[in-house]
Amino acid sequence: MRLALERTSTRSVLAAAAGVLLAAAFAPLGWWPLAILCPAALMALWQGASPRTAAWSGFWFNVGTFAVGTYWLYVSIHHFGNAPLALAFFLMGGLVGIMALYGALLGYVVARWLPPAGALRWMAGIPAAWVFIEWGRGWFLSGFGWLSLGYSLTDTWLGRGLAPVLGVYGLTALLVAAAGALVTLLRGSWRERLIALAVLAAPALAAVPLEGVGWTHPVGKPVGVAVVQGAIPQDEKWQDSHRDATLALYRELTESALGTPIIVWPEAALPDEANNLTDYLIGLYRDAHPRGSALLIGAVRSEGDDYYDSVLSLGTQIGRYDKQHLVPFAEFFPVPRFIRTWMRLMSLPYTDLTRGKPAQAPLSAGSLRIAATVCYEDAYATSELPVVSDSDALVNVSNDAWFGHSTARYQHLQISQMFAMQIGRPLIRAANDGISAVIGTHGEIIAQAPQYRPFVLKAAIRAYRGLTPFDRYGNWLIISLAAFTLVLMLGYGRLSRAAVRRSDEQAGTPDAPAAARVHRMLRDVS
């Protein structure tokens, strides 16, 4: 028992170390090969482990990744949310723990039901299970798709070539299959090793010609765009004493951009409800409209007792987009009434925002029809698919100042790049203090503003039409293939484990060499 416990502890420590290293695969470091090496290490730790031990390994792997990769939640909750230190650690630990449970579930499934060894386990079963659980993490209980493995490929030729076809979860599948191929090269038969080499080579060979495919095409002349980055410190943003200065700064910056067809402000740029700033907004419109400028302004607005995080469109046509995917424990609080009462007494945020309607129409700005997203909604690319065919470009407004000078803003920019690549449209990204950028259809940065200071970023984009394969099928193609593969692997795993048990029963006592021979036989058949 003690020896088994030590093995479990050792595997958990090694898994946590691999998870910590995995965080470096994402921005700002972008060491994307770790997105293959770290899952490969976890697969090796799962080999021969009991379901309980494998679950603990998966749990601590995700603890390492999310504790390091999302440490900035502490900055948001404690420094800017004014939550007590203990509560900040509790909430951050709660999210990390929830993310870790997905890893535990994956480890348990792998050890309990997949084939015990062989190429099918490493290059088909585990990738299918990994993708299926990662996809579930992206939508279950509102979802948190941050640090999905595929985002690590954003700035690579693999991502540029394959993201418009497979989406971020398809890229995850390729990375985990490559990790399985590494394990196969170390532990498989010569025949399996040949297959592993093919699995490693095929995506690289396919990505090169696909990178040059124009799934979508430009239409019309270039259109000038300007991003107004106010860089208002988060701890001053909602203070009444800074309200007039903030409004004056945004107006001054906007005046310097008048004449540009599309001018974009960040998320909740207005330091008060839009309902209370009607005269100010009318004044902006009267200045902008005669100069041929349309304004897209991030603002909080209300309708009765409902509050919305919105993008207001002030141009030839007046419109709005209301945020659909709200952030748990920031924009809505799934807690009992007595906790809300306590939060109110502690002067903490406790009022929920209201979700916007699904599949809202694109906004008209200048000569473009723009699909808008707010904050981390750009991680929900499939939500935009109903309006993609009517859209020419994308806009994402955000306020990553909530996370201070942390890695969050770089990770979010990476998500925005992947969003543009999947949809095949240029993206205008306006953030309060950065990273504001204009992104091309291949995820390339066309223009980028300096961080942490007021700035007006100017660039030009073109309208894009057509559909990428991802626009047509979304995640369902990859998820269906993953589910089908997983069902086959679960069935095969049941047969292979039954064969081992029969072999042991015929021998009268558990015979490890006999079991190993059966494993090799099944592996060769596969």
C-alpha cells in the first residue's frame, strides 16, 4: 500500500511539473513544441497506472497548467475587485480546481476503459478523449476555453494552414496525436513506429499547401479603421472624480481620428451607463457623421432593471450588440441570495448583467458589416457562425486592464488571432490599455498599439467574403470524429482487457509475461 501511494505521489508531482511547463506553450512565450512534449509526458505517466492514480495525475497536470497560466485571476479579483485576500485565493483556487477535475476525468477514462497499450491507445483513443473533454470544458456551465491546447499553434504555419479547416479543437487533436506518436516511437513495435512517423509528418505536410489557400477573398477597396485606446487605469475607471476627465480624453482622441471610416472604442469605455450620457453620445455622433466616420463604442447600458455589456454602433445606421457569454463571478454570480447580501455589505460587485440574444445581426459601420464580440467571446467562434455569411469583418472590444501587467493580455490576443483565422475575416481589436491591434485573416498582426498609454491606432482592412471549412461545419466535424473514435476505442479497450483476464484465468494465477504477450498480440493486430 505504501509503495503504491509513493508511486501515485511521484506520478502526481511529475504530472504537475509537466503541466507547469505546458503553460509556456502559450503566449507570451509561445514555446509550442511543449504542447506535444508535455501531453506525451502525461501519457507516459498514465501507462500502467490504475484509474485512481491516472485521475490524480490528470488532476495535478491541469493544476500546474491553470495555476501558472491563469494566475492573473488573482490580480483581477483582489487588486481590482477589492475582494479580501482569502476570498481571492478561494475563487482562483476554485476555478483551477474545476479545470483540474476535467484532467482527472480524462485520466480516469484513459486508465479505466481505453486499451491498456498500443498505437491505438496513444494516437487515437487518448487524442479523441482529450478533444472531447476539452470541448466540453469550453461550453459546460458557460464554459472556459482558455488555454485550449490548439491556441499554442496560432503563430505557426501549422495554425495558419489548418485552423480554417479544423478549428482550435482540431489543432488540439493533432497535437495530442503527435504526443501519442512520440510515446509510440519510444514504446511501440517497429510497425507502430512507422505509423507514428506518418502521424507526425502528415499535418506538417498538409499545412504547407493549405496555408496558401484563400478560403475567403477580399471585396472592394481598403477601409480605414482607427482604434481609440484610452488606457484608463482600472482603479480609476469608475470613480466619479475621474468621470469628466475620461470622457474628455476619449473625445480628444476620437477627434484626432475623425475622417477615418470606422472608429472603435474598447469594452465599457464610457465611465458611466450609456443611458446617463445621451448628450455626450449625441455630440460625438454630430462630430463624426459629417466627417464620414462611424463609431463603435463599448458601453454598459440598462433597460429597466437589466444591464448589458454592449457595443453601440453610431453611423449611418444606429445599432447595438449585447454580450452573450458572461464571465462567471465577474458579470454574473451563480451564488445563493445570502452570499449576495454578504457581497453587498462588503462593497463587492453582486449584480448580474443580462445575456444578449443569440445570433444578433452584424453592425453596420462605414461600408462594412461587422460581427462584434465583447471580451473573451472571441473564444466562442461557433457563436459567430450564424452571422458570418452576412459579415465582412470582425470586431472584439475588451478590457484586459482587469489583469494588470500579466500574461492575460497576450493570451487573449492569441485567442483573437485564432478567431480571425478560423472565421477568415480581418479583426479589429480594441482594448482599454492593450493589446489593441488589427489582425489579418491568417492571424497576422497588421498593426499594434503600444500598451499602457493613450493611443490612436490607424490601419486599413478590406471586406472579406466567402466561408472557410470551419465556417461551414464549426466544431461538429471534429467533435463527431472524436466521439466516434472514442466509442470504438472504448469497445476495443473492453475486448483487450477481457482477453488479458481470460489469459490470466487460463493460467490459474496472474501471469505478467502472459499478459504482456497478449498486449503485444492485440497491438500487432491493431
